[in-house]
Amino acid sequence: MAAPISHFLHPDHELKLRDDYHIPHSCDLCGEKLAGSGYSCHRRLCGFDLHQECAMYPETLSSFFVHPWHDLTLSRTADDGGSPARVCHVCRQDVPAGVFLYRCAPCGFDMHPRCSRLPQTVRSELHPEHSLAAVAGMGTCAACGKPCYVWVYRCGPCNVDLHIDCLHGARPSNGMGAGGGAGGQAGASQGAELVGSIVGAGAVLINMLESNR
């Protein structure tokens, strides 16, 4: 049996590895479903549980390539419903209330813990000729034909862009073709999403620049 561990998110009690999560729980770090095995506080009244993978995240990330200017600290988002919803500045997906994210407070930069696992360079069978590098930019995904913005994987020599989640094939398109050929309503929705993301990315960039003067 694995030895109990101490964890900075729950410093008062040790966490024991258990493999009997027959009734689904939620991971206290990422908020996602926890079933099968995971770490649990031996005092069940605490109700503190972690995925095995989530227990491995460090409290602080230093010099992470997406945001190398400052350390990123694992911080809990507000769960009172009164605070504005947060968005991961890497994958642009929502961050649920009450979960943990990596945050740079001076810059207002937020990132899912899972996005900290993204490599700076990757290989993809969709573009086997060269490696692709994670860059902040805009373009059109070569896999699904939809806009790429903020963080994409790019082959500079070939001008090929891929969404983070399209690296190994186009993501589900809800009936849209590879070229994005949907009706006007879908196009308007996609355009609004793009504009909102550009505005959000611009605000983050301004904060970064001001904090580094």
C-alpha cells in the first residue's frame, strides 16, 4: 500500500491513497469527477479528495514558457457566485468557481493546472514534416478550419496552425464542415467568441506590459 502523503492544499491531515471511490466524488483541485483511485483525507468529515495526477502539481511554477515573467501560484477561485467568471488564458475555456488554477496576480493571468502540462514543442501526425511550437498568435486551424487565437501550435516555415485540442485530429464540429461552412448564426457566434477572446487577451497583455515596466 502506498504511504500517506502530506499536501500543501490540506496541511492539517495526511492524505491516503484509496481505490474504492465507488460513489463519484469531485477533485478539490480541478473540480472534475473522481472515481476509482485517488487521495483522500483519512478524516472523512473533511471531505478532501484529489486525483492522483492533481496531487503532483507543484504549489508554484517558475519560468513557465507561457508566462515566464512571474511565478504562477496555485490559487482557489472564488465560489460565492459574486465574482466574475475566470477563463484560462491558454486554452480559453472557462474555469469553474471554487477550483484551483495557476495565477499571476500582478498580470491577471490564469491557467488551468492541466494546461501546465502542455509541451512547448510537439509533433503531430497531421503535420509530420516539422515540430510545432506553442506561440501566442492568431490563424486558422489546419485540422478543423476554425480560427485559432491566443495560444496555438504553429509550424513557422510552413505557416501551419493547430488548436491545442486538434493536434491529433479535428475536434467535433457539431455538423460544421472542415471549412466552417455553417449558417449565419453559427458564424456570428464564432465571430463574437473570437472578438471576446481578442479583447480578453489584449487586457492581459496590457497588464503584463504595465507590470514589467
